[in-house]
Amino acid sequence: MINLRLPRTEAFARLEALSRERILILDGAMGTQIQSLGLSEEDYTGCGGGCACHIHSDKPQKGNNDLLILTQPEAIEEIHLRYARAGADIVETNTFSSTTIAQADYGMEDKVFELNREGARLARRAMDRAEAEDGRARFVAGAVGPTNRTASISPDVNDPGYRAVTFDDLRRAYGEQVRGLIAGGSDLILIETIFDTLNAKAAIFACFEAFAEHGARLPVMISGTITDASGRTLSGQTPTAFWYSVQHAQPFTVGLNCALGAAAMRPHLAELSAVADTRICAYPNAGLPNAFGQYDEGPEDTARQVADFAREGLVNVVGGCCGTTPEHIRAIAEAVRPFAPRKIPA
């Protein structure tokens, strides 16, 4: 059971008020910015000098972007700040893979609570700095990724009944993550890049368990991923079915991110907008990756397509996913400025 009657946080009320006034802006890709830093294994472990936190592990850590919260905090805070200065109202913590399930690949399970708490604190510091500069309210979204396991699909084609993870495994892992995000000062929780709605349901359940312990309900944003031209998530749901599967959580937003560029996302977003009785959030990739895995779509092209979402009355929150940069977010913020937010159906 989830308790929707918990008192709401002050940030919840502020976000609701702002969302009635204008389309809100989410930040862009963290990974794209981290890749541009050209960090080494020693940078990831904090052994390259200039960081008091040194991580010792038998496993390589290069690519464990979440670990940079502890070993390169100034770099991560600066990325958050650049997005806020570019126009983001909401920035995501660098905690996409900060669960015991995902961190098991790196042997960093014991760092999970710390990663989430410090990740939220870093983002909060950056947002406070931005707010001090221009007086605009900024919000921290605790980012909760899908993990690298699926509760609905067997990873073994020879054993379709097998599952590599259970609902309770996910619930416990997400619970530790969300408690850390709340402890660090997150204003809302963003359950994102959902390819398996059963995973998302475990995350939702974990959120409300943590909210009950906290004594207040944070806004929850829920964002699915359409994986290909079929218009379905990896676990087989259409956008409409996805909405009805998470509607019970009364999310602050529901939407789509990743996998697709804005043009390919548009029909699926329109379907979701037609059925959901809450705010719609969209943060597409900067087009599709090229043969080298890079994203070629520039800020103006992405912004023009996202502005079409706003012009058609489809969205309440917009931002960018893979391949997007502060320049993309600045262009998106400017492009949607003339348009009113989508009206929520009664």
C-alpha cells in the first residue's frame, strides 16, 4: 500500500504553483558532460591528486560516473551549476546507477547511501549558488535509474521463467537509494528511463515507504522509455498502458525520455498526453547516435522540435537526455518560453 495522504513538502507546493505559470525546464545529460572531461581511472578512484576521497577496489572504476560524486565533487557540482545557469529549473542528481544492484558491477555496494546523500548535497549547493545569482527558485530531483536488471523478462532465452531480480530485491535497493536522496536534500524523486514497469512499481513502493519514514511526501516524476519503432517499452507496454500502470502513484509528472530523438518521440508523447491526468514531461536525446555513438543534433535543432511539443500543448516540463548539453538546455528554455503549459484534464 502507498499512502497518498501524507503531508506534502513545501517544495511540492512551490513546484505546483510554478508549473501553473509556465513550462518548467529540466537539465540535460550528465554523461555527455562527464565524457568531455576525459577522466582517467585514477581520476575516478580519486588517486590522481586533488581529492581527499580515495577509493580502493579490485575492480576498475572508470565509467562509474556516479562515483565521481565522491572523488570529483567539484567537477560534478560545476556541471549542475552550468545547467542551472543555462535555464534549468530542476537538475537531476548524478545518481542514475546508485543502487546496490547497479553498483555491484563495480564492487561499490557499500557506498550507495553515501553516493545518494552526497549527490543530492552537491546538486543542492549548485542550485543555491544559481539562485543566489539570479533569484530564481531551483529544485533538485533525486535521479533513480532502472538498474541493469529487469523483473519482467528472463535474461536466459532457454529459461523464460527465470528472473535475475525480484520485486523485493528492487524495493530494498531503491529504498536505500531514496532514503539517501532525501537525507541529502532532494526536493523530488525522478524515476527515469523505465524500460520495465514492474521495476518502476518497486521504485514507487520504495519511495512511499521512505516518505512515510520522512513524514512527508515528495513529488515523484515518472519517465518511461520507448525502445524502438514499435512504440512500446522493452517489457511490451504502450504509452497508454504505461500510464495506467503508474497512475495510482499520482505522480507530479509522467513522461518519456531517452532512446529517441524529439521527432520520433512526438507521437508517443501525444498518446500519453491524451490519457494522463497529470503533467507531462519530455526530455529526448539529441537525435539518434551516429556510427561512433555520438549525437550530432545541435541545440537549435533539438530546441525547435521540443518547441513543437509546447506549441501543440503537449508538455509541462521539458529538458534533454543523451547528447544534450547546457547549450541545448539554454536553447530549449528560450524556444518554449512563449508557450503556455499543457492544461491538465479535469
